[in-house]
Amino acid sequence: MNNLRIEDVPWSLMAENKLLQAANGDIEEIKADVISGKSQLWVVLKRLTPTKDDEIIYSGQGYVVTRVEIRDNSTTLVVIAGVGKDSGALKYFVDIADENGWNMRIHSNRPGMGRYLDKYGFSYQESIYQR
């Protein structure tokens, strides 16, 4: 994954603004969980073409919020929210879960996400309706 750099970062206003839609009204709770350490905020950076001085430059590609849940001898990596073009970032987190023998769950309010997640072995679990 040499074209991406994914880093654990502290909460920022920029991340908050980018994650607003994906947070589906839960941005304050997500923010509090990241600040407290219950969840992690990741920035996804994409490698750009090196400069004439061979300097490697990365450009912001998106943000992902995760947490690890441990229940009854089972560990689950949960993707709470994410935003940006997925250029391999999801595979990065799938690989972490696989390498550690963890389950994985993804929260999404995007209708077409299921088709995209099929290739990683995810199955549909539930819909939540609210008024």
C-alpha cells in the first residue's frame, strides 16, 4: 500500500466538517469518543507524483473513525464513519482485522455500500428506521 499513508490523528475541525454527513447526526458523540480515546480518527493520505527533488508529497484523501470492541472472547474492529474516495483504505482496515483474527463491522448510511462491501466478504445485517 505504498500509494497510501494512513495515520492515527487527533480530532480536528477539518475532520469534523468532512465527517458531518457520514456521521448521520452523531458527530458530537463520535467527536467525544475520539477525544476520550474510545475511538480512533484516521486520516487517509494519497501519494502524489514525486517532485523534481524526489520529495514525496501526500494529499488528503479522507477520514475514517474506528473503534475496537471486545465482548465475550470476541474482538471486532468497527468502522463508525468514513469519508473520501476509497483508494485502498478499506482494504487496509480489513487486513488489520484479518491479521489479528478480529471480526469487522461497518456502519454506513449509503444505500449502495452493500454492493461495494460484497468483495470483502461482508453481509447485510440490519436497517434502522427513525422518524
